[in-house]
Amino acid sequence: MSTSTVAPLVSIRNLSVDIVAAGSAVPAVRNVSFDIMPGDILGIVGESGSGKSVTCRAVLGLLPAAARLSGQILFQGKDLATMAESEMEKIRGRDISMIFQNPSSHLDPIMKIGAQIGEPLRQHQGISASKARAAGIRVLEDVRIAEPERRIDSYPHQLSGGMKQRAMIAAAISCGARLLLADEPTTALDVTVQARILELLKGLKESRQLSIVLVSHDLGVIAQLCNRIMVMRRGEIVEQGETSTIVADPQHEYTRLLIASQPGRRQPAVRSTATHAAPILLAVRNLVVSFPRPAGIRETLTRSDRTFRAVDEVSFEVRSGESLAIVGESGSGKSTIARSIIGLIRPSGGTLHCDGQDVTALTGDALRRFRRSAQMIFQSPYDSLNPRLAVGEAIAEPMIQHGLMTPKAARHRVGELMEMVELSPDLARRRPHELSGGQCQRIGIARALALSPRLLIADEITSALDVTIQAQILDLLRRLRDSQRLTMIYVSHDLAVVRTFCDRVAVMKGGRIVEMGEVSDVLGQPKEAYTQELLASVPKLFGADPVPVEPQHA
């Protein structure tokens, strides 16, 4: 068949979506037109608020009640934009399916995985529960979940993040959908798990003849998987075309900004010779952190196995002015180490010395002084900021609690700190929900700096941010580190960020450090197989090998 005679699977024309709030319409998508061809893997990329997720939700009729839609969404000769809900229910989950960013929020916590996979099969195909179970086992095999006969009876909380995402994909493809809309499906996953999910989507595309739309703010992920790219900004398409063309020769300035903001495009960190000779600020020796296993499991185990070692005999040093990265997958122990240093978790063994003091032995005023000198920035600023407090109050609170300033003096200092993190002091009266993710993360940094710490620990602080915001936060931290002479521990699973920001890196697996050294050595010539696996899993924007597809354009 000539490619010129192949019709689009979905054709979207002049799609606009407005969100009506307080009597006024806020445009979310404006006059968007594009085709999804049979065999396409189309990537939609852009920052938060660009309209990419709203566009996908419009295709499936999943917009909020306050949304107003105009334009056409043509599928098999029918306009989904004007279709009655009763008709959309026949298409949704059968012909077109969607997988979401956070499977924990979209999988029913009180339903077994098998029931959630079988639900669309029973609804669209009218098959019995036993046949739906057998089909569910087969589709779990298709998404490469080990022991599908056992896992089909698991609840979501019994699965890892990667397994939950696979289970959601299994539910989405169980009825033989022709189009899969994937909305940020790998954003919250470690690089190795992310690589496996992307490889899974590639395989499903080939084995099931799926067309896929992948929504992401990560151009590296898009370039790894997609044969076409559509770049969105402020509800509009600013550029679209073949992946190789867009990446190699972007025409729009916003596309060029996205590419320039990729961590892999930024210059590696250069460690000063002064840092090599600086005194040791933090010394961790044989650190052990153990947690009791769940009660239902503990009774079946021997006494020695009733606790789980999250951190197992870890030792390292951090010199004054140095930036040390701790990297590894979820569950490797990196955040547990960070929380142990700051005193949020009590170690089971080993020692933590900061400026020559044994931190684990400190009490009273000595402990309060240490907590002023060591501060932490958390992964989710929305979770770590009190939603009832204005952000200015959140910044002032530690200064007042530690008796460093009067409330009036603290309010003045809040303005200085907000300017330090490049925010307008006028925002101090706002609450966290009134600010963007990037603004809230800057508030978290300002609060951590309020006590003038010597040691700053940053725990996955850019993992959920758009690449342009991520670049801004990292540039800000770099300037603050130099101007405030901070010593930093940077916890992350993003090796591209570590390469551009940190002096040394410790690679963790299963609670232990498997490799440690200068960033240029460890990430340039890794000696351990696990480090090599982490590096191989990082999506590559330049030199990427997109899926070899033959797009059938009309």
C-alpha cells in the first residue's frame, strides 16, 4: 500500500480548551492541529502548563467539568469532541487507552491487580471472571511482570513503582487498544526502571501494532522513543516534525531553550584544587540504619532477620566547600543516609562526626546548634511546606524558633532571603498552593538558608521539575554554594545532573556504596557493573537511537 493513501488514526483540527473559573475562561489549549498516524510514536514535549496533558485528556473525553472544548477530534470517521458520553465509554479503554504519571493515584488501593486489569475486559468484551483472569495473566506476561500467576492477586501497595506502572500499562492494553496515550509515565521512576518501561513500550508498539503518544517534559526520553516530536508552549504548538530534524536543527527559540536546558548539554563540574585540601567537615563511619520488618512477616522470620538494613556499614567523608552526590535507585539507602545526617532518623550503628562532634551523641543546646549548621531541602516542596502558612511565615519560622531574631527582624530577613533565591518579596504573603513548583522549591531553599548553615543536603530536589526550571534551580544552587561557601550533599538518581553539579559521587546499591570517587572518574570510566548499568540507562538526547519506525504519513 502506498504511504500516501494511509489515513490518520486520529486527526485533530483547531482544538481549543478553556477552563472556566470565577466566571472567566482561561485558555489551556489554543488552535492545536496534528495527526496521529498508524505506527506513530509521537512525543509531546513542553513545560508544566503547556497544554500537553490537556490535549491528551481531550482525546479521551477526560476533561474537568469546568472545561469548554471546541474543534474536531476525528477517530474512525467520528468526532470524539461532540460524541455523547455513552458512546465515548465504548471507545475509552477499548480503542484508545491512557496511562498516567502516578500509578499509585490511579490504581484502586483496595482492588487486586487482576480485578483492575479484568474490569475493561469484562465491560467491553462481556467475558466471565475466570476468562478475564486468564487474559489478565497473559497481559501481565506481555508487560514482563515476573510470576504473573502470583502477582495478579497482589494489591498495588505490594508492587514496586515500576511494577505498578507495568500493571497500569497492562490494564490499558488488555482490550487491544489501537492508541495508547502515555502521560509522563516515567517521570517519577529511577533511570534503570525508566529505561525498562521505555523498552517495554517499544516492544508493545511492535508486537501489538500500537500507536503511542508519549507526553513528557524530558526531551531525552522523547528522543529515545519517538519518531516524531511536537513541542508545546502556553497551549500552542510551536514546532513539530521528525525527531532527528527537531533535535539536530530546532527552528523555534523555545525548542532551542529546551535542548540547552537538558542536563547532558551543560558543562561538567570542575573541582577547585582548594577543595582537595580543605578540612573534613563531615565524617561518616560504618553507618548502619535498620528498620523492623512488617509485623505479619516478622513472626515468620528468625530473630536476626526481623530487621531490614536500609544502610549497611557505609563510610565516607565530605570536605568543607565540597559537593558530594549520593546516587542510586529507589531503596538503595541514599535518602536514609541524608535523613540520618540531619537527625531525622536515628542510626542503629556507626558514627556521624560533623566539625569533630559526634552528632549522634548531641543533646539539648548542642543539638540545636548542630541543627542550625546543617539543613535539608526536600524533594517535594508542597509536602514540606505548611499549607496553612504564608511562605514568608514558613521562612521566618526557624529563625524565630531558634531565638535568632524577633518576628519583626525575621520578616525583614525573609525579604533578603527571597531576593537571594531570586524571588520577589511580594510573594511572601502567598501560600504554597498559589505558587508554581519551581517557586515553591526556591522557598524551600530560602528556608534552609535562613539559619546560615554550613552543610546543605538536597534530596532529589529537581526530580519532578521541568528541565528549564531544573536548570534554573541548579544554577541558583551553584551560585549560592559559591557565595555562601556551602558544603553540599546532593541526593539524586539523575546522573546527568550529578555530572554538571557535583565534585565527587558515591554510587549506592542495596544499602552499600559500590563505587565512589571524582565525578569525572566514576561517571567517565565506571569500574562497577552497576554504575555502568545506571549510565547506560540514562536517556540520550544527542546520539539517541529512536525506535526504527516507518511513519505512514498521508
